[in-house]
Amino acid sequence: MNAKKLKKFKDLILEEKRKTLDELLSGNETYEALKQEAHGDMADIAFQTYEKQSLVNSSQKDKDKLEALNNALKRIEDGSYGKCIDCKEEISDDRLTAIPYTLRCVNCMSKYEDKRRREKM
């Protein structure tokens, strides 16, 4: 991948990282506010508990995404960015634009997801 494309994807990853960090921090503020509002009838408390759990789950997804974004930046630095970890072929620019931290090309990702579904059965 040429330097111009790498810079484009690095900028895209950094922007995605900024957004993810903003979401993570916003979720923490909302969680803190919900922690202090544990009052009301049983329905209110149940709803507040549900919202807290949703925020925790969302927070974990943001943390996982942040880790994937950081790993993508490392791959840019070490020269392995944009290559599928399974078939070693170049990942399409369209796919990298959509998911700049992806590890697999479309075909290998499809195979990977099929394998995971079969393992869960």
C-alpha cells in the first residue's frame, strides 16, 4: 500500500478512535448519573438497572473497538496494515474504508464467521 493511502487510512482510524473515546467517556458520565438515580418504584428501578447494564455492554464494545483501532495503528507502523491475516492478500479499499480496523478480507471473514457459527452449535 502506498504512503498516500496509508495516511488516508491512518487519519480515518484516528478519527474513529476519537469518536469511540468520546462515546466511551459519554457513557461513563451517563452511568455515573444513573448510579445516583436509583430510586422510584420497582418498575423505575428495573428500568434503571437495564439501562446500566446496556451502558456496561456498550462500554465493553467501545473498549474492544478501541483496542482494534490501536492494533490497526500498530499494523500501519509495522507495515502489515491492509493485508488479510488469513490469506495474506490485500484487503479492498472499500472494506478498509468501511471498517478501517478489519483483519480479514470479505471472503476470509465470511469463512471465519461460518466457522464460529458452526462451533456454537
